[in-house]
Amino acid sequence: MHDLNLSIPDDYEKEPELPIPELDEQKKIVAELKRLEEAGELTPEILHAFMTGERKPE
């Protein structure tokens, strides 16, 4: 077997793990993302904000 060099660089900063939202919160997020997509307002920035917890459904 080959020795794979899979070490993580010293300056690598791991993002903190986010808690998984409750099912009701997940449903609200999905509905909000669908609404934004249908309105043509879903951007990569908005999607990122939902995935990182920076933005919550309205």
C-alpha cells in the first residue's frame, strides 16, 4: 500500500461544525430557498449564508 501524504497544513483553519437545525427549521429553510429560487433571487452568497447559519428563514 502506498504511503499517502494526507497531512493538514499548520495554517489550515477548520470551520467550526454547526449544529443540525431541528426538522421544522430545516423545512423553513427549504421553503425559503425554493421561494428565492422561484423568484430568481437565489444567489451563491445567499445559499452560503443559509449553509453557514449566517442567515435564517424569514
